[in-house]
Amino acid sequence: MKKIGIDARLLNQTGVGTYLQNLLFYLDKMDLKNKIFYVYLRKEDFNNIDFKNKNIIKKIANQRWHSFSEQISFLFQLIKDDLDLMHFTYFSYPIFYLKKFIATIHDTTPLKFKTGKASTKNIFLYQIKHLIFKLVLFLQVKRAVKIITPTKTVKSELIDLYGPSIAKKIKVIYEGINYKILKTKENSTLKNKYKNFFIYIGNFYPHKNVDNLIQAFMKIKKNFQLILIGPDDYFTKRLEKYLKKINNKNIILIKKPSLNDLVFFYKNALAIIHPSLSEGFGLPLIEASYFKTPIIASNIKVFKELWKDQYLAFDPKNVDDIVNKINYFLSKKPKFDYQKIIENYSFEKMTKMTFSIYKNYC
């Protein structure tokens, strides 16, 4: 039996967590034949996920990403387990792990923008951490036998950063719609509370550019709501303080909504607005497409790759352009056809293609 490890320590983090949950969900349904999978989980996630497939074994790995313990104790744990192939599913990994591994690199955003809570601390400390991060990612890219990216845009960015020699080992595998969303009914009771609203769904890191969206929405003269939906974390608390300061009753923050609530917002929003300066894929926009929610979003390369001309694009750095595009949408009510587009995006297909890579290298 060949042993394959999957780093699932970020199982319940935004973005990467959705990727992991779906990869494991569809992997659990597959015939794994002569392969054993070790799934490495944090303690708080260990009892919240179970597998029917006897070839998938849960293992506790409580070492936090971007930590010293990851570099030492997680490394020793992986060496002890004597894996034939390891799948690192995030930027962070033990740099002295020298056995065969593949890596999923979701985007290059942390190289271009300050992201995460560390970016708010002492500038000298941040610079040191950022240099370490760049080294870790460089080694991951150079040492991986195969790299998975969610878009051609990310593949191109990695080649620009690390040279054409890595091009052959990069495989683009599109992601899809969260299986949990597909099974969830909307919370229709919210219809009495929210009407004539736009939504933003995602976290509130600086590169998400939500401040510009808020500034733009404050210039919309008609009576519409902007509902900001995201996690409850450090950047959300910063946003809360800002919203209290501006005191605009038409801008509403919703933290950690249930899936039923989320489906309601997707199905009933006038449009989803996404002002991000950088993305690797854009899961909320894929989910919005599934519910036929019109998309108004940044004119960045990755969105052009995924939606081509089937969305209303704006310059995310230009508040007035965001205002103009929202007003254009309200007056012209453009229609978009997402049916053929979303057929290209599936977590089930992604898992099957990822499994093919496992078989090729193990």
C-alpha cells in the first residue's frame, strides 16, 4: 500500500478550508484501491470530520502554519509516517522535508500585498516574517514534483516570479462550488428583513479593497443596502470600528452566517460586488454564478480568465468607476449567462484530476 499525506490543518479557514473540505469529501467517495491517505488535522477539527472510506486515516497535527513547531515537530511527524507522497495544500510547509511532495499554490497575493494579522504589527517584524515566507514559498516551488494552481493566471504569475523552468510541473485545475452549498435551502425568513441589496462575500484583508467599495457605495444616492458578509476575525473587528464611525445604515456587516442564510443572500441579491485587487480564483463569485447572481467585480486578470465578458468590470482603485458601474447596473440591468461558464468548475472534477496526480507520482 502506498501512503499519501494531505495537509488539512487549515480545514476550517476561509478559502483554503473550502478547497480542503471538498477535496476530502469527494476523495472519500472514490475507490482508493492500493493507497492509504493520512489526513493531518488540527485538534479542533479532528472530531468534526469522519470518513467512510477505510483507506483514509485521520491524524492529529496541531502545529500551526507559519510556525516554528510546523518546521520542527510537524516535520518529524511526516518523516516518522514515512510517506510515499505528501500533498501540501497551502503556502506553508516544513522546509527540511526532503521526500517527494506536491503543492497547491492558490495565489500569489501574499507576495504582492500585506495580508494577515502579522501585517499590522511592527514593520521590522513584518519584513522579517515576509522574507521568511518568501524563502519558504521559493523552496516549495522549486522542490515540489508537481504544483497545482486553480487558474492559468496563477500559473503565469508563478512562472513570472520563478522562471520558465517550472512551467512543465504546474497543472491548472479549476475549483468549483462547495458541495455544502449545493445541498442547502435558503433561509426564506430573511426576506422580511433584507430587500434591494447588494452583497460582498469574503474576508476583509487589505487587498480585498472593501474600503473602496464602502466609499463607492456611500455615493450611491438611491436607497439600496450593501451587505458585507465574512468571518469574525481581526480585520472584521477593524471594519466594525470603521462602520460605526461612518454610521451609514445602508451598509450592514454580517459575520459567520449559516449556510442557509448565505444561500438566501446569493439568491436574492441584486448583484455580488467584488472589489479585490488580487485573487487566485474567487470562490464566492463561482457560487454566485451558480445562483445566477449578477457579478460586478474588479477588472483583474483572474476574473477576466474565469468570466470573460460575462460580468460588469470596474477599476478597483478608482472609487468613481465603482460608483459608475453600480449605477450603470441599476439603470441598464445587464444580463449575464453563467450556465456554460459554471460547467467548467467542479470540485468533483478537481478531486479526480488531483487523484490522477497522486497516482502518477506514487
